[in-house]
Amino acid sequence: MSLPPDSDIPGNPQDTMCLRDHFLISMPHMHDGNFAQSLTYICDHNEHGAMGIIINRPLDLSFQALLSHLEIETDHEATAQPVFAGGPVQTDKGFVLHLTGDREWSSSYDVSDRVSITSSLDILEDLANSKEQVPSLVALGYAGWGAGQLEDEIRQNAWLSCPANLDILFHMPAEQRLHAAAASLGVNLDLMTAQSGHA
């Protein structure tokens, strides 16, 4: 069972913290190749662990190329937006972050009243044939943490967190997202040492 999103103050780690619908900002001293210089959108966080999608690592793969690979037809010019490397777990599985709406898909989860994550092919078919530019982010793979693991890493100053921002998530160029999320906390990552675990 998921804890409510506002169960604790972001950035003030407690056993009851919940970072669902928050950004996870890697600190400059992060050397793990899976997460260095990463910005992750947390989709779920509870007593069993956490799951998120890295949103600032575009692959050399367009959404249009993915549709072609999956043999999904489109009746218009599919968007050239990139597909993202969502994390090191299940990298052959696709996930779509999108605005929460009235439409229902086969496998979908409402992260909040603003954002949902869907992993079924029917949403790709809808996006491929939508006449409108639907705010969405398509990723392969996800990031996962076991029970208590993310909390421990935050206590060790590996991460900062802040509430998610829809403009950063869906509209900002990928290369600007990490610094923009940090700036929302008044933090300039360029001024932080990569050698220290403390700001």
C-alpha cells in the first residue's frame, strides 16, 4: 500500500518519507554509472521500496523508430521525440509517463492526480495516432530500490529531492532538466564539489 505523497517533507529523510511524484536529483559526487548526472521521476515509494523513471537520458532511438520496431502503424508523421533510458531494470520493457486523464489503458497507474505511468502497448497506439501533441515521455527500463535502500542513500547525501515539475518533465530539453530541478531548490550543482558528500 502506497503512502500519501505528502507524508513527509522532501529532503528531510524519515522512516515515513514518501517521494512519490517527486524528482530525485543525483549529487555531483555520484559515481554509479547507472545514476551519475541523472534526474529521476519517482513513480512509487513505500515501505517495500521505490520505483522511478530516469528522465534526462535520451537514447539514440526516436519514438517513431520504436513504433516501427513494434510494427505499430501511424496515420500521420509520428513525433521525433527521443525514447529515454529509464533505468537499469527491465531495459526491454517500455513505460510511458503522461498526464493523468479520463482515458484508461490496459496497464496504467496514477502516480498523482497529474501524472500516470502506463506500460501497455495500447497507449503507444494512441500516441502514434493522436492528432494532438500529447505531453508524454517514453522510456525503456526503470530504476528500482529495495526496502529502505533509497532512504539510506538519501541519508548518505547521494540525492536531493524536490516536488516534480510538469514543465521540466514534459517540455524542457533533456540536457537542462537536472540543473533546472536543482535550481528549483536554490541549488547550483556546478558550484558543488564532486569530492564531498555534503553540500
